[in-house]
Amino acid sequence: MGNHQLHPGWRALLGGVLAGVAPSLGGPLLMVPALALLWSVAERPRWSAFWALLAVLISHGWLLALHPLTWMGVPTALSLPVALSLWLACGILAALLVAGWSVLAGRLPRRWPRPVRLMLLAGLWALAELVLSGAPLFWIGVGGTTLPWDRPLAGVARWFGSGGLTLLQLWWGCCLLALFEQPAAWRRWGLLGLASVLLAHGLGSLLLWATPPSVGSVAMGVWQPAVPTREKFELERQQALPMALVDAMRQLEKNDVVAVVAPEGALPANFLVPPEAPDIPLISGGFRWVRGQQRSSLLLYEPPDRFPVPLADKHRLVPIGEWMPPLPAGLTAGLSAVGGLAPGPAPRTMAVVEPPAAVAICYEIADGLALARAAANGATWLLAIANLDPYPRQLQKQFLALAQLRAIESGRDLLSVGNTGPSALISADGRVEWLLPPEAPGVAQTVIQVRKRATAYSRWISPPPSTTSPS
């Protein structure tokens, strides 16, 4: 798509690095130039694949923190190779996908107007990101890099979701490339790009200002245990868990909260709240058995009985860590920290909770379609629970950015509760209120605004309401 003095390999290298660091260092300010460099090699599959490989290896570098895996039963000698293999597999898969996109770019009929070809390719990319957001692996797409850097632009997601943010940035990358390819045509491409930037930010700001109104509020307590995952199954930690929970609930008892929320996997299977615990409902991540299969679930422990009531089951499982591929037992023994889990139903609306809410467990936060549909089907606020240990702060920041985008898309307040963080309240317009510092144990209280009016995005992507609940 034009002649460039810089070798395509160097363009792919620079673009991939910019795309990889964009989620952490600059969002669209880095992603748009990265996409311009990708467009410059869009018809060269080898260099397009190299761009994608670098982008994913850098943005998903937190995967290397899996090492050492000895706590999962992996021998010391195999720990680093396993972690490296998972990290490289994500990068290679991204490279293959973008290489296929590049092959298509080179085969589109030349008689088609260039804007038509560009928008077709950009639309295909945006659609692929939406599909991947519900797939087994955790992807940080172009749309997800918008936050926390550009909240006004993210407001456009109220109408068009993260796919719309992806399309805009791909378009701006085209315009930026055109300015370098054809300096004489700066009036056309420059004015088109500038006009779309101003229009998108103006529309996004207006949509954020027009957040669905609050129709009430609910006070919630938050418990952040900050238990290192590698120590979670040690006998001493298991014995200390009940009293740590009781102590947290006692600290929140005087605050008149509706319930105390604990993070993903905080409680083991068959756990019962100690009788000395205060009479406060507990909503916690835990495990339960369904027809001989174990599920990672969100459970409600409500006095006086304190027997767990399932609210929702995790639908999207972590490969290797939670879900095991159909391989011989000798090849997978010891690789799953929880022994292998089964997925629950796909809808994210929680059962029996009032006011109605929806939940994302761990990296289900990447699936904006599921939460937007839940909001359209009656969820008035969102809950995200996670255990992001032993991963570094890089992943917590990416998780929080995705939580901001989910709150904006659905027009709902979102409460995030993590084992080591992030524990924060994200308002429906994407503003973040930190409740507890990362990595530190503690409790906090917050007030969630309840909202009923659905956003345009929630309405147009939502199927008829589902009545499916955890079995």
C-alpha cells in the first residue's frame, strides 16, 4: 500500500513494539501509529505476522510470571519451558491470524475502491476481536487499549462497543499512513482524519455525560485476602482461612452493608461459613460440584443457614490452569491447580440477587458482549471477581482497563474485587475509585449506583432474554 523508504521489517518491528506497549503506556497515542505501520505492510503476510507476534508477546508478557509452576506439580526442569510455551503459543496464534488477514488484503480485487477495501479489512479485524473475546485465550485487542488513556473516546462504546473503538483506530491508522504516503493529499486525508477524531471524542463525551440515571443504590463490603496463589493450598493457609473471613466480616458488620464480596476462588469446595461469623450475607468465589463435575462459581452464603446458593458458574475457563485439553492423563497430570473444571452456562446474569446483577469471573471481563447482553436482560450493576496472582501489576492494569470499558458499554457501575487487586468501583462513565491498594490484605465499603436504562449497544446486540440459571 505504497512505497516506503524504511524496510518493511523495521516497520513491522517498530509497529509491533508500539502496539505491545500501547495498553500500558499510551493507548491510542501509540496504537494508531502502530496500526499505520501495520497498514504499510498489510499485503506482506510475513511482516504482518511479525508485527502481531511482537505485539502479543509484549502485551501478554505477564504470562511468564507463571514460572515457577512447581506449586502446580510441574517438575522444576519443565516449569520455565511450560511457561515459555504458553507465552509463545499466544504470540504464534496471533501471528497466524494476522497473516491470514494479510493474505486476504493482498487478494482483494484491485478494481474495488481503496476505501472499500480498507473498511472491509478493518471490519473483519473488529469482528475477529469480538469473536476472540469469548474464546478460551485472553486477548487484549485494539479496542481494549483505549482505556485508561482516552475516556472520552471510550464513550463511543455506548453505541458501538469495543468493535467500534477498533474500527476508529484502524481508520486513523489508515489516515496517518496516507499522510506519509501522499503528502500532497494531506487536505483530504488530514481533514478526514481530524474531523473523525473530533467527532468521535465529541460524541463519546456526550454519551458519557448522558449516562443512564441511577434509580437507587446498594452498599457492599469488599474483602481482599491477598493470599499468594502458590501458598493457597498449604495447610496453614487453609486453617487460617475461616478466622480471616470472620475477622473481615466483623470489620464490615458496623457499616450496614448489604453483603460482603470476596474474590474468585477465595473459598474451597464444601466450605461452610463459621457459626461465629456476623449475620451478613457473603458473596464469594468458590467451587461446587454439579453431577460429578467441579465448577468455579460465585456463591451466596446467607444467614441463618449459611449453605452456599449458586449465583453463577464460570463459563470461560483458563486453559491448563482450569481446563485440561483431551490429552492422555500422563501428559496432563499435575498441570491444573484445581484438578480440572467444567464450564457453566454462558449467560452472566446472577440468580436470586436483588437488585439484579451480572458477573464476570476472572478474564470473562474481556467478553463485552456477554455483559452488555446481561445489562439489556435486566442486570442493574456488574460484579467482576478475580484472582490475578501470581501475575504482575501489568495484568491488573489491563484487567481494570477492560472493566472500565465494560462499565461504559453497558452503562452500569462495576465492582471489581480481586484476591490481590484490583479492588475498585468503576462508575458507569468509566471513572475509577480505588477501594484497596494492590497486593495488600484489607476490607473496604462502597456504594454502587443501580441503573435500569439500557445503552444502545446493549439493546442492539442483545438476543431475547434468557431464563438459564446455574443448575
